[in-house]
Amino acid sequence: MTERVPNVRDLLVAKDHDHGGIGTILAHRIFARAPGGPGADFIDLAVLPPGTSIGRHRHGADHETYVVLAGHGLMYRDGEEFRVGPGDVVANRPHGEHGLLNDRDADLYLLVFEEELRAHGHDHG
């Protein structure tokens, strides 16, 4: 018997007022790095229904990248607002402020990758 392939619709969990944002988004942590392991800290899939947002927030010493899979929205990054749509890749700088609003009438699908900046003897900054 073939095992049923999971569908992301069944995995998404409601997150109310994410980072102080508007309404309820849906999210699923696709990947989480094991302590001390290589690679990204996490990879999340987020779905922002119309009128919802990831509130403006800051992280510490990490790179967080948003990849828009579908839909459109208004991105805020470090004092600037700009439109994003399918295929757009937005790199959020360490300690920078960022947020995303779905101001359209269709769901916005987003992959979020976060990688902590690790101290190495040869790194500066």
C-alpha cells in the first residue's frame, strides 16, 4: 500500500499576529537545523491571506531571506517600502527591520530561510 503524500494544506498551523502583524497567517516549519549542525537554522513556509501581515520586527545576528512563491505584497525593509511578487528574493540584513503585508485579494505564499551568523576567526563584522 502506498503511503499518502503529505500536503502542505494539512501541515499549516495558524499564527495570530505574527511579530505583531495583522490577523492570522499560516505557517509550517519545513526544516529546523539540529543544534551544532550545518546549514540554515530553519526554513518555513508561510501563507499570508489577504489583509494579513508579518509585523515589522528585527532579528539579531542572522540573515533571513524571503522568497515569494505566489501572490503579491508590500515589503518593508530598513525604512523602505516596495512591491514584491512571485519569484522575488528579499535578503533581510542582520539587525535590520523588516515586515510584509498582503494588501491584495489572493493568498501570498512565502519561503523564509534563516541562517545565523556564526563567529569564525577569520570573519569580520
